[in-house]
Amino acid sequence: MNRSPSRAATSTPSTAPPAAPRVPAARAARLPGSAGHHWQWQSRAACRELGSTRFFHPADERGEDREQRDEAAKQVCAGCPVRAACLDHALRTREPYGVWGGLTEEERRELLRGRGERAVATATRARRR
């Protein structure tokens, strides 16, 4: 039996900032980039100060509870000045979770399946006008 101290106990605390979460390469390729203008719409979003619990369901949430939370999120989206930009982002990057631009992940998947990528890109550009 090895009685040496654990790695956690012997390691020196790092002064480096924590690493950014890893994004799968296929998904990362769809992200718009680090330029601020790609993300400015988020600063005007109606959900900005509301936290994420209204927009992202817990793993065990089902049925009526989930429907009510989704509906509450969609009500916020309905009055949002950047709803089209939010939905465009979610569709382009294939956001896998949450309510974005007034649509749940299931609704976005259905939209992508039913209309195809080119049609979705055209529709989201038209909504911004």
C-alpha cells in the first residue's frame, strides 16, 4: 500500500487563471469568434440580469414543471430587443441546451431538421431586418 501524500496535498497552488472550458472542435468552428461585435447583442438581452435557471432546465425536470419554466423563459424572450440575434446564434452554433431566442432545444432541432441549414440562415437574417 502506498502511503505517500495525494497529488492534491503536495501540489503547489497555481497562480494561472483557470483554463476555459473545452468546446468540441466541431462546435467551436461554428462560434463567431472573439471580436466584441459578435457578442454585443448579449449586452442588450432582456435575460441579461435574470440568471440561467429560467432558461436551462435541471437534469431531472420533466412534464408540467419543465413546460412552465420554458413558458416563463419564452415570455422574457417575447419582449427582448435582440431575440433574432439570439436565435441566430443558437441556430448557427447548434446550442444544445436551453431556451434561446424564444425556442427550446427541441424546437430549434426541429427547425433545423425541417428547413435545412441554408433556410435557417436566411430566415434568421430576415428576422434581424
